[in-house]
Amino acid sequence: MIISAQRINLVWLRQDLRLADNPALYEACNNGAVIPVYILDDSNSGEWAMGGASRWWLHHSLSALSASLGDQLLVLKGDPLTLMPRLVKALQVDDVYWNRCYEPWRINRDSQLKKQLNDNGTVVYSSNGSLLWEPWRILKDDQTPYRVFTPFYRRGCLKAEPPAQPLPAPRRLKQSVVDATSISGGAWLKGRVGPSGIDALGLLPTIPWDKTMAATWQIGEKAAWQRLQQFLDTGLEGYKEGRNFPARAKVSRLSPYLHFGEVSPRQVWHEAQLAGATGGLENDLDNFLSEIGWREFSYSLLYHNPDLPRVAIQKRFNNFPWEQNADRLRAWQQGNTGMPLVDAGMRELWQTGYMHNRVRMVVGSYLVKNLLLHWHAGEDWFWDCLVDADLPNNSASWQWIAGCGADASPYFRVFNPVLQSRKFDQAGDYLRRYVPELASLPDKHIHAPFEAPADILRSAGVRLDENYPSPVVDLKASREAALAAFKSLS
């Protein structure tokens, strides 16, 4: 390839680690030679630098993407405000392409960078590769943002222009991608391309806590597509009801793939539409697509409320009398609260980097409304432990469960983990998987071993406060304390 005969386009990949339906990559390949680059930015992210589970996933996602690009993915670590102009100059780049990100710190950084590049004569092309609808387009009639999900989705999203059909992977991809180190001025990038560049990021843990995660997930664009098709084949039918039961394979588990952009929401939307129509699954399809709508709503909330990750939308919660109790927080984090459903969820999180959505609501409610611990503590723990840790979703969801966000669960709605367990895991299959010390208890007693007769506990080998804890708080008393604290805000 004669590099000088073509325009050189730098494609900055971020939350779009895929080839298909990647608008920035598609347009760049259609307009010249392409240098794909990923930059791990811990400089501008502040407290929202990726957590441990996300870094583990990112390592494997970049590895899969690099292989798809013939191991010509340029991988760097540092401040893009410094690195990108240096790359543009050293590699004689004509244009820069990227897909938009929507976290406040990324918007601020990208705006600065775009101005800097434009001032230096480099054109930046940005596209939407992460959302079905741009957050500034879904507004009420008075041009203010929605604060309630149902009208946002039903009146806003579904009345807007439908999501465009996904783009194919670029046809000229193999001919377009070039080795940055082969260009005059690119010698300083040797060792930063492909697997060696990914390894240099140091994303993998130094101790092997990730073994069970590795056994749980396949990572990358191909795996994302397979996961989507498997869900549509076996999980969409009965989704509306089945998604509430943590032991059933009735949730999509697409969230980490969507976060890292290994599959696009447009691909999910249109594939689901096709599967639902073909199978006559209108009700299940509508329910599933509304969950994609919740993702859009979270992004809209963050876009219009940049302080969402730390500041309650309902301002009266600024005065809530949260407690400080390191022992209770540790018991919650480690899955040792004495509430089997809470403990099962927290152990699933630690072992797999994931937690079933129904259980997420229960463990979140237990933290803020039974333990009276700040929702920030839960937000931070999830941020570090979830492979699908996503700033809009994580922030909006914790505000929802704490009762202080937009369209939030009313504060007086307290999820009772025993009742939730009996209703949605009646046979105890989920509990037995993640709390094996209770496995021999009868179904009747596994949901609340602290209420079981002594002889039942003894025959099941359960010794409270020895091999399984007693509850750290009383459910009734802690609920009443939470409601009293809430009333104090009025």
C-alpha cells in the first residue's frame, strides 16, 4: 500500500469495540487509510476511572478487537488531550473520527480536544454509535427533558424517528487498516500495537480473583452477537415474566457487551424486532425493548444532570441522616448479612462480575433502607465489581432504588429480601448456587434460616454465627427506622 496516495484517518475507539455498525470506523474506511487507536484515559476520568472488573473485561475485549483488525490496533495509555495531537502530527493524519461518548467528563474532554484539533487544521467527525436516540433530541413539547420514564419512552422515543438500520462492517477494512509504526514518524509507537500494547496497559489482576468470571463470560464482538442470538432463540419467549426469576435463563445478559460497544443498541433493537415479530412475541418484545429504553433514559438523565453520579435529583435527600457503619458495609459487600437473597446476590457479583436485575433491586434496597448506608457506597462497590459498570445506568439505578432520583421508587417501598426470595426463587435454586452452606435446608426454610427450628438447622448442618451469620439487622425494626428517617426530611 502506498500510504501517501491516500488520506490517513485516525479512528479513536472508546465504547465501540466492534467492526459492525460502527459509524466512525465505517466512514473512515470509506474515505482513506485507517489507523485505529484505543487510549486508556485515567487522566481525565477522576473518580470514575474504570473499576477492576471493567478493566478485566476491557483487556479481553481489546484483544478480540485487535485480532479482528489484524493486530493493528494501536493501544496507548495517558491523556488524549496530549496524545491525540501528537499522533496526528507524527502520523500525518488528515482527519479524526470517533463515536460520541456521553459521560460528563468525556464530553468535556472531547470538546476540548475537538477544538484543539480543529484549530490546528484537523477535521474531526463524530457520530452516534452508542444510543438509539441522542439525549438532546428526546424532549417534552416545552423542550425540557423528561423526568419520568414512561412518557420519555412512549411519547418521546417511540414517537421519534425509528432507530436506523445497523451498518455492516466496512467492506474495505482489511485494505484500509495500516500499521502506524510503518509510517514515518511512527517509530515511537513500536511495542504499542496489538497484544503487546494491550498487555502494557496492565488491566489484568495481579491475583487470580477473576477465575470464575473467566468461566462465566465469552468476550468480544463475536461473543456479543452469539449472546444476542442465544437470548432471542431461548430467552425472549416468556421474558416478561421470566426476567424476574434469578435462577432462570430469561435475561439477556447483554449489558456488558452494550457498555463496551461489542454490540450496538441498533443491532439489538432490530434483531429483537425481527425475532419478536417472527415468533409472535409482541408482549415479551415490548417488555424487552422497554428495558433498552431504560438504558436510553439513564443516558438522558446523566446528560441533562451532569452531577447525577453524586448529587440527588430530589434535593431534600441532601439532608438524609445516613449512617456510617464499616462493619455493616463490609458484611453487605462480602455477602454475609444473614439475608440469603442479599448474600446470594453479592456473592454472584463478586464471583461473576454480574448480578441479576431483580436481585440488584433487593440488595440496593437492603443497603439504603435496612442498613441506612449511603447509596454512594453501593454505587462505588458496583462500579468496581460489575463488568457492566456504566456511569449513566449505575448512577440512575442507585438514585432510583434510594428514592432520590427521577421517576424513583418511592422511599417507602422497601424490598423485603425474604418475601422477594420466596416469590422469585421459591425452590431456592439461586440461593443454593451462591450460598451453598444453606443448600441442605428445606425449601421452606432456606429463605430465612434465622426463623428455622433448631432441629432443622442442625440436620442441615447450619450453625448460625458459625458457618452462616445471623441477620445483621432486624428487617421490621430497620424498615421502621428508615421510614422515620425519611419522615424527618419533610
